[in-house]
Amino acid sequence: MSRPPVSLAPLLAPAAVLLAALAAACGSPQPHPSYPAAPLPTPAAVNALADLPQDLAGPPGTRSFWDLDAGLALQDGGDDQFDRAVQLHVGIPTTPPTADSLPNELGPVTPFPFDQQWSELTFTTPMVARGQAQLSAVVASANALLGQEVVLSPSFTVPAAGGAAAPTRLSQAVDLTGVAAPLTLGWTHHGVVLDGLLPAPVPASWRVVVRDAASGNVLTVAFDGSAVTPGPVAPVDVSAAAGRKVTLDFELLGSPRGFVAVDEVALLDAGAVNHVANPGFEGASLAPWTVTGPDLPCQVVSGKRLVGGLEVERRVYARPDRRWARFADVFRNPGAAAITTQLNYLHELGASTEAVIQKSAGGKALSAWDAGPLKPARRDLAIVFGTSPLGPVYRSSTAAGLGDGSPTVWTRFPLTVPAGQVRVVVHFVVLSEDRTGDTATAATARAALADQEAAAIAAGFWSTTTWREGMTAEQVAAIVNF
């Protein structure tokens, strides 16, 4: 039902006066201790996560993925914990937001445009190497009769637009010099092959090929496509490999929203002898299989947009071994006069009206858990927004299963940027492995792990370089909300 029009003129002047007063408290970088330079990431194994309950939307063996939209806001974080988050709207609202407000109901506020193209994105250091993250995991098979399977994820960084230009490759060298035709190759697989919301120039694909080991030339393409039908693949004739030393390669290219699990690989000769070692991944290690792929950056930077007179650049940083992603917005004033405005960030929780939302980290964050009746519940989360004279706007469900809350959360920052200067606002989005809603019966229950992560970020932002990795000295010095 549409709402009746409301005259907003009487609200304009008071809103501007209030904002000017508040902006004085949020227009300059916060005082903070001197900070050391952030080091490159250190190796961090995430293999243990393979045994945790996984969301169907994400590959087993990884903490999460951060699915960005064309405005470089968060579209989702796996299993629909967010319907959107850190969506930026610049301007002084004539109608202050409520927990039911949509952006077009605030008045003259301008969104960061949803028009980013892959070609304008920049991917930056720090880099994550194969030894520092998990691109494959040997986990229990979806089909218990098969035992173990290997899961490939195409990328382990910010999934802004579809992963890397080079594939993640599972390979085994096979000596067939004494083996005659016919030869057939079969395997089982399941999973999803996806492009990101900002598709990369190279489309997502899943390929299985046999290559000559000496030349690298492809002898047979056994599979090439984007549709992975669960189950066994009909054996493919690969007799071109007979009498050669070859490599058997399974190659996944695409977004971290996708993954493919492989099992029961069989390269059979006429006597049904399998020439693949460790074909079902039941060994003590992955050997003699190897997994290769490119080192990948942790951060994606948007193209610049002029929004409300400010040149805005969005920077999203994520590490595969951590529960959080960082959204840093850089506001530069290209004009000759100071600009006073307000930043309005919209976050929408996938738990909808069943979200229990609670202040955490000393009021610098909101933690939330799904109090709905469906089990398993969605994972616990937190939004860490730091400090602002304007508090967050939200409405929590007051009881498990009651559904009297709202999924809409607004974080707001009055901002003054002097001519030629820069200001930076930082948010962290946290997803934990916990699901408080699976066992909690009262809205007083806490999302303990999300609370813990939010508190660590808020308390350690200046004392620990972890939270500032990938930021320049200029950007760090210009932060106004921590």
C-alpha cells in the first residue's frame, strides 16, 4: 500500500541545523594512537572448517564468501544472512529513517550508483597465496556411500565479479606409455558453477581435460560447460592418451559463490585397470593429486563516482580465514568549499522480521541472530560501525518466533569534508559459524561468537594491524568513525 504524501518543507531547516552541529563531531578524523604499518598476511590454515556445518550457498571448507553487487555493497554472505548490507546513500534525509524505511522514503539522498563494470575494478594487495588459504578440501561426500571427495573453490578472495582469470586446477600425472587403447575416463561430481554479479570477461566454466605431459597440448576435452549435474559422468573415450605420459586436469573457473566436488575418478583400460592413484581421495593426503591456481588479491576497489559533490571510492577487503569483510569508503572533496552532508548506510538482514538485533562491542556494533522457527537457522552476524553522533536505527524481534522485528538496519554518519581533503568511513560485516537460533528460546540469548568478533574489532582496531590491512597511510589517517 502506498503511503500518503507528506510535506517535508518544515523539516528541511531543522535537519540542516542539527546536521551542522553533529558534523562538527564527525567531520574530522578521530584521535588515535600512532599506528604501525600493516604487514602482509601470514599463512593461516582453514582446513579445520571442512568439518563445520556448511551453508548450501557456499563451498565446504571455507568460512564464507562476500557476494558484491554493482554498487560494491554486500548482496549476500552465504545462505541469505544478508539481503543487502553497507549500501551507501549520501545526503541529508528530510525524513529520518526508521526500521521500516526504504531509501526513496528519506528524501533527497543519492545512492552510490549501481553501475560498476568489471573493467573499472582494481584488485589490490595484500595477496593470498595457496599456502595461506584453502582452495580445495577433502571432505565427507554428500553421498555417504562414496566416502570422501575433493571440493574445489575457484577463488578465495573478494567475489566482486567472478574470480580469477586462471582456474583452480586439480591435477594428477599419469604414465600411460605402456598402455594401449581403448581408454575411458569417468568420475562423479556435484556443485554449482557461477559467475559473479559483475561477470568477468572470462565466463565461469568447469572443464576436465587430458593433456600431453611434455607439450601441455590438450589431447581430449572430457567435459566443458557450466551445468554440473550431480552424479556419475558417463565414461568418455580418451584413447588419444594411450602410450603417452599425460596429466589429468579438473579445472574450475568462476565466482566463489560456486564450487565443484569430485570423487571416484576412473581412467580405465580394456582390462578395467584404473590408472589413477587415490581415485576416491580416501588416502591420508591428497597425493599424488596437486591443486594449483593463482595467488589472489584480498581487496577490490571500485571506480570513483561523484555522489553529493564528493568523489567516492569503495574498497572491500576480505581474507578467507577470517569471519569478517571490511568496507572502507573514501570521500574526497574536489571542490573549493567544504561539504557538509550525511552518510546513510542500509543493511537488510536475511532473517527478516525474525532477526534478534542487539547492541554489542560497547555500542560500536550490532549483533543479530535468526529467531525464526526454521531449523537450521541462518548463521549469526554482526555489523561493526564504530562511533557516530547518530545512533543506528533498527527494531529487534522481541521473542523467538514472534516476528515483530524488522530486517532493516540503518547506520548514519554526519560528515564534513573540507575542500581538497579526504575522509574515510569503515564498516565490518561479520559472519560466524554459530547459529544461536538453533537452540535459543528467548530473545535475551546472545550471538556469542559474533559478539566476540565484533568486540575484538572495535577494541583492537588501532592496536592490531589486522583490521587495517590493505589501507594506505592517507586512508587510515582520514578515518572518522573509529
